[in-house]
Amino acid sequence: MLPLLNPQPRVGVVPIFDDHRCVIIDDFMLEPEALVDFAANNHMNFQDLAGNYYPGPELPFGGALAARIQDSFLQHARAPLGARRILDMKSRLSLVTRRPQDLLPGQRLPHRDFTGLPAGVGVGAMVLYLFRDERFGGTSFFKPKVPEPEITALENDLRRHERAGAAMPDVPPTFAIASSRWFEKVLTVEPRYNRAIFYSGGIFHSGHIHMPELMVGDPRTGRLTANAFFQLRMAAG
């Protein structure tokens, strides 16, 4: 049986930039170790799929736990993120295992989860940290330094290089943990066991993997997270 969410977690909201906010919820689950056990017992079902943009294997999940996470979003994150209701949700367990030299070009820069959504539709995201070693890193958020057309051109260029199996010479093989010519890092949320964060997936972000040599493929000892993505009907501005 997967764990229940804590009915009395500690909830805070921190600004990112402009009107964007990050909701931080500590003591998210009553028994988070049950979810770690579930990940470990299903380790053989994690898959690192071709074309998968996460730097490691994943295991989708749904059911009661996904429903509880959706309820938590509605209770704690809907108002700070400017959402009205949830249209769709996907959730998974994830492990970072890829080494910097093996990252796709687009994995070496901050990313946003979705683009080109219809008017009035947005995207939210959640990360739940399920590891105790805080050296594994949290999540960083970035503000573009250049206009949107240049960012779009950069994203398209990254995809072209990926399809060609080629590296971009001005994008070094490292996780996105610092400011660059295109992005200013504005916030890093530190990880904490059983801490969940909710934020807009439309802003640029990246796992703050500053010690990639520590990443392993064991759910009990690696950088295990639960991730959720919400397609949202946004509140009227």
C-alpha cells in the first residue's frame, strides 16, 4: 500500500521571478519510505527510453497516489500558480543516472516542460525528493537573458543537433547548475527528504546536479524523485 499524504505538512511559498512562485511542502508524506520501497521492489520496471528527456530511467505510476498528489496541488499550489483546475496529469518515479558526457545537448541547459499550449492553458510540475543525501542536489530555476525568439531558436538548434547525434560546441557537457550567456540562475531550492515542490513547468529549470559522480541506479541509494506534470486551465488574469 502506498503512503498517505500528511494532512498537516509545512507549506511555504517563495518567489522565483516576476509573478512566478515555488510552493515548498515539507513532511509531504506520512511514510515516504513506503514509496522508496515500492521503487526498489519495482526497480526492474524502470526504463531509460530512447528519446526520453530525463537523464535516467523512469517508472510511471497512477492510481491512489497520483490522486493524492493532484489533491495536494489543488489545496496548496493552485492559487500560488494561478491555476483554476487540472485538465490532465501524468506522474512517475525517476532516477538520475546519466553522466555529464552522455547528456543530450538540450539536457545541458535549463528546460521548460511544454510550449505551444492553447491560450488559457498552462502547465504545473512537482518534484518530491525521496533521498536523504542532500549532496544529490535540488532544483534550480532560470530567467532568460535574451528575448523569446532567441530562446526558441536555441531550442530548435539543440533539437537539430540531437537528431544529428552531434554536440554543440558552445554548450559544455555539464548539468545546468549556473548562469550562462542565455540564462540567469535566480533560485535553487535545496533538497530535503520528503520535501515536495510545485512550480510552473513553463519557466526554465533544471535538476541542480552539482556532484554527478554520486549518481547511482539504486532507488534506495540514488537520486530518487517522484515527478508530476499538470496541464492546467489557468485563472483569468
